[in-house]
Amino acid sequence: MSGVLQTAEPGPERCTFCSAEAVGPCASCRALVCGDCCTLTEGGAGTWAICLDCDRKGGRSLAGAWRSFGAFLVGILVLLAVVVVLLATMGDR
Ligand SMILES: [Zn+2]
Ligand SMILES: [Zn+2]
């Protein structure tokens, strides 16, 4: 290392895996990651960024669990919607 790390401007936070600008911390290990070094996982209340390490360690199983849970919820919502529509049409007549 020959003094490359000293920069005048503060600049944005850097990705843990490469030197690109970090977009946010990993949802699992809090390491800062950029858009290229993370996997977006949809689950629960939003979208999570998982770093490559955590994705390899078992983020996929977590994502799979959330995905099936989401599909389950969507199924229930669709069923409820169908029932509501049926009740509404029956009530009008
Ligand atoms: Zn990166
Ligand atoms: Zn991580």
C-alpha cells in the first residue's frame, strides 16, 4: 500500500467487495455493498440487500422461505377478493 487511501474529499461510503460507491448495508451482516455486489431479496416489509457472502451462506434459503410465504399470502388475498366480489354481486341482485 503506498498512500492511495488518503483522499481530500470525504466522498461516499465504499463497497466492502469492490471500490464502487456503496448503496447500503447488507441486511444480514451490515457490510456496505454496492449494487453489483449484493442480491436484492424481496421479503416481508420491503426489499433487502444481501451481500455476496451472506447470499452464498444461506440467503437463498431465507429468500425461498419468504417467497413461499408471500405466495401463500397472495393466494389468501386472491381468495378473499373472489369471495368479496361474489358477495357483492349476490347482494346487488
Ligand atoms: Zn461492490
Ligand atoms: Zn452480508
